Amino acid sequence: MQLDLTGRVAIVTGASRGIGRAIAEALAASGAAVVVNYRGSEAAAAEVVEAITAKGGKALAVQADVADPASHEILLKATTEAFGRVDILVNNAGITRDNLLLRMKESEVDDVLQTNLRGVMLLTKAVLRPMMKNKWGRVITISSVIGLTGNAGQANYAAAKAGLIGFSKSVAQEMASRGITANAICPGFIETDMTRNAMSEELINKALDRIPLARMGQPAEIANAVVFLASDAAGYITGQTLAVDGGMTMY
Amino acid sequence: MSINDQVAIVTGGTGAVGREVVSGLIQRGARVVFCYRQRDDLAEEMCDTIADEQRLIAIKADVRDAEAMNSLVEVAVRRWERLDMLITAHSAVNNAPVADMTLEQWNDVMDVMLRGVTRITRAVLRPMQKARYGRIITITGYQPLAGGLTQANYAAALGGIIGFSKSLAREVAPWGITVNSVAPGLISRPHMSSFDPSYIPWATNIVPLKRLGAPAEITPAIFMLANPEAGYITGQVLPVDGGWRMV
Amino acid sequence: MRGMQDHVAIVTGASRGIGRAIALELASWGVKVVVNYQSSAAKAEAVVAEIQAAGGVAMAIQADVTDQQAVETMVTQTLAEWGTIQILINNAGITRDNLFQRLKDEEWDDVIKADLTSAFLCTQAVLPAMRANSYGRIVSIASLAGLAGNVGQTNYAAAKMGLVGFSKAVAREVTSDGIVVNVVAPGYIDTDFIDHIPQWLRTWALDVIPLKRFGKVEEVAPAVAFLASPAASYIIGHVLTIDGGWVMP
């Protein structure tokens, strides 16, 4: 199986920590050169690059705000200047502004849609052109099981993540003849700083009630699926939504 | 448009959901032939309560018997000269951990749940095709969608019902016959006390509505799909699960 | 896939088509493969020879997977030879297409037995060995026909969607033993099956599949191998469709 990504160039958005970091490290471990995109956490991104290069991998940290289309060109330019091409885009960056819908401020709606949906659409658009020239590409979008099931307090986030699934399927259809596949991954309840800090023990246990595997997932378990979908081996898989959730949705 | 004066066949009419289906159909003015396997007492009680022989016929018949299914249809057509709806509500549970499940347990559930649906369906298709109209609603469950502990046979059979219903929907669409499945979620049952005591707290925690469903809450979906107006809905699986899964 | 070296897999119906490709793929990752077959001994031996020529380890075992006794014997033979089983691929299957109203009882029963009951028997037979390791991977090969329905395939779709239900139920039961169960649902894949479909259907399918081609068996096998690997540790009860973007469920 061609899980060897040597010669491939990947952009991973929001790669300075959590799931994005695990994805960047896994792609690099499989041989891809990785652009570690970050918005504010310069030091954390540098740490990821260091971790990758220490293992003999290739990586570069590039600051860009996915929500801001002007910075997409900077990201793309930095990528091609450093590595000459772009083959894999992992749309991972995302934010949350949780609130019950009745209390949700307009800015909380806008911020989440701006980054998680609009930003992803426009960045993908920008990256598709060089992929089309290569007649090869992989767009892997990190949605969420919340996009499949909804969640109280996350109407904005759920809308954006569900939107990403429709978006990914459309890209799959538009790009099928160009050798570019587009797939979405729906992580379930993943153990990151974000979940650890934001949730009480009780809340975590309640959430685990819904998971047949009865544990949180690890960022590396999402990264494994990304590497597979990014490989040559996954060439006939497109427009799919892969749930990596310990059986929470059995989607 | 309504199902008033239309004719329905219901399998498993004495079951928890079956009873609600039968009485709901009668309330809406439909005429019903239902079959049941064992519960003479319940069948009798239903007939006594409804007390309208012009609208309700109970027949003791086993879905494992193809001939019996044919005669069920014959009775309906002979009596009322039409057949508009089929609702399969029969049920057979024979749970065991998959490691301990016998082939007999597997085959039994498969024969009643899946093969039973195909037998009665085979029987109703001819009059429906002749009339160029029909509504077939198969009751499946959450098990093929979400899995179910110690229910490998049941989940497989109910999954089979979904695959069958979708394929049949494609085959019989040209005759104006629609085929859909309703998938009840976690529903309270008469034998609930035999469940693991942790089950109800678990179920109420994970269902957004914070309670189990009642059998009578399954039927509105069935009647919606059985309505003449639902002619553009076919090949669907409609979960009725209090928002449990939302997938 | 990393970490599969010396794992033992049983692939049912592995003498040709998708099963053969899965056997070859797993072997290329260092998995020792039982190439199960029912009647095509020569073809099964050819798969074994191909694996061995590439430096892999494989053996062919004849077993009718609808026969409980035969399945148990196959598992016993595997354990006697290699001592352990980590992977089961429920791939064996047949089609007996007919419109529902013309479908004969035996066409229904044969398909349910071969495509669904077989998975139950094989899964049950390998569970003790997997439980002993506190590790296992079971991947069942369903079909897009099961998810979406198909004219002339009420029996096949019932069996394949039944396989999905079965897999999800088992997935829930065995997660606590470290056993992961998933489903792969191929769309139109270029195999012997495809040779039998009418030209108009072929033309139509090629038009509606975004990738404008049928899949190759080599494009299904890696996904199966991925789900059969340690890397797929948090994917449970999932149905992965491989259809060139056709249905996108």
C-alpha cells in the first residue's frame, strides 16, 4: 500500500496543537513536507516544526488566519516557495464560540462561520488551482460528529461543520475528473487541551456514556485516518464522511 | 386525501407497536386485517374493544407460513375488494451474546423478522400492482443503524429489512407503490423489568428528549407514510428516536 | 500499514476479485493470510503462490463458509498452523439477481446464507482467539446496493444491509475486548460481477459516477487493510463507502 507520502507537500491549517499537530506530525512521518499553519501560537508552531525536523522530516511554520482570504495567498506562496508544490490540504483549523442559540450573539455566529466555513471554502478554492495543474490532490476536511448530530450550545459550530460536509461532497464532484479527491473526517470526542480544560469529570463521563469504546479518542487516531485518505491508496474514495468516534454515531 | 375506507394488512397486530397501528388505522377510518401468532387473548380483546366486524378482522397466522400470508391477503381482497397498505409490525427477539448465539437462534430471528417481511410483501404486491397504488411500511429498528448489545441476529435481520425495502422501493415505484421503513429508537416495552437496571438511566441520559419513547409515538410516522399524499416519499428510513442519533 | 507484521488474517472468498486483492494487500504488510475458498482450489493456490513469490506467508484453506462445521475446522486449522488470529475479513458472497416477484425461495435463501449467515459463523468462530489476544479487527465487505437498494437485488441488498446491522451490533459487544468491527461498502468495482451487468447499466453508471470509471479491486483493498490495522483503533461500526463519489451517503 502506498502510504508513503514522500515527495508530497501538505498544508495543515491550525497545526500548532491538538488534532492539527498530530496530523502534521503523522503526514511528516509518512514522508510529506508539511506546512504547519498557525494563527497566533508562533512558539507552539515552531515546536511542532522542531519535533518534525528532529525526526528527519520537512516542515515549515507559516502564519495565516484562515478566516482572512488575504492571508491565503501568503500561505500558498510560502508553501510553493519552500517546497515547490502543494498536494494535500488538511482543513483542520477551527474555532468554537459556544452558547445557547437564544443567547448567541451575532458576532458568535459570524466568527465561527467566518473561520470554520467561509475560510475553509476560500482557502480550498485557492489551493485547488495548483492541485489541478498537478492533476493530483487531496482535500481532507476535518468536520465533526457535531456536524452530523448537532449539539446543544454549539448551533453555530454544528452549522459550520455540517456545511463542511456538503462543501466537501461538492468539491469531490467538481474535482473528480482532475485527480483530486475530497473527503471529510468527523472526529468524535477527542482528548485535547481544549476538551480537557473545558469539561468537568462529570461532563466527560456523561459523554462517554454514548461511546461504545468508552474512552476519548487520541489526536493520533484522527491523524491515522488523514494519512490513509491522503495516500495514493485512497484514490477511489471521494465525497465520503469518515467518522472516527469510537462508535458514537456508527455513521 | 386520507386513508378513510382504505384497507390495510398489519402483521404482528397484537404486539406493542402492532396494537397501536391497528387501533390508529381504525380510528382513521381504515379497514384492517391483522395477523398474530400467539396472543388469542389480546386479539380477542382488540376485536371486542373495537367491536366492528365491518372494519376489523383478526387472523391467527404465522409470518413463517407463506400460504397463510397469501390467505391473509385473500381475506382482505375478497371482503373489501381492495388492498392499500401493508404494515409489518411482527417481532421476534432471541437475544444472546454473539459468541454464544446458536445458529438456530440466528436462523429463527432471520426467518421471522426478515423472511416474514418478504412473505407478506410478496402476497400483497399483486393486488397493489393491479390497483397501481400501494403503501408498504416496514418497521425496522435502531439496531441496524446503531448496533444493539446481544442482538447480532436482530440487527442483521432488521438491517436486511432496510436493504430489502430500498430495493423493493426501486422495483415497484412504476406501479405507484411506495416502500418505506420506520426505525423506532429506544422504546419502552411491557417486559422492561427484565432489562438490566442500568439501561433506563443510560437511555434517558443519551436521548435528548430524556425519556424512552412510547409505542404510540411510533405510529404517527407510520400513518404519515401510509397516507396517499406521501406518494413522493419512497425508499426512506425514518428514525423515531427522540433525537437520539440524529445521523 | 504499520504494526501488522506477523498478524494472522482469514480472508473469506479470497480466490478472486476483491477477496484476492485484500489477501495480497494484507500479505504485503507482513500479515500471514489464510486464503479461504469454496471450490476454486487452483485459483486459491495461485493467490498463495503470488503471495509467497513476493516474500509473504499464506495458505489456502477450503471451507464452505455457510457450513458451521467447516468454518470451525478452518479456524482450528489456522490456529494449529499459526497459533493466533487477529484479523477476519468477511468477504465471501454471491449474487442471485432477480426481480422480487420472480425470485425463487432458494435464490433468497442462498444469498442470505452465503453473504450474511457466513459472516455470523466466521465472526463467532474467530472471537475466542481474538479475545485471547485482547485484540482483533473484523472488516465485513458490504455493498452500496445494501445502503441504497438496487433493482433485482432485494436478496443481495437485504444480505448486505443485514451485514451492516450485524457488524454494528457486534462492534458494540466486542469493543471492550479490544476488537474493532467495521464495514466497507464498495460501489461498482471492476470484477467478474461487473461483466454480467447489461450495457445500458454500465453506460449509465459510468455517467453518474463522478470519477467516470469503475473502481479497481486494488482501490478497495487498501481501505480494508487500513481498517484491519492497529491504526484504526477509534473507528467503530463505521461504514466506509468506496464508490468513486457516486452516492456520498
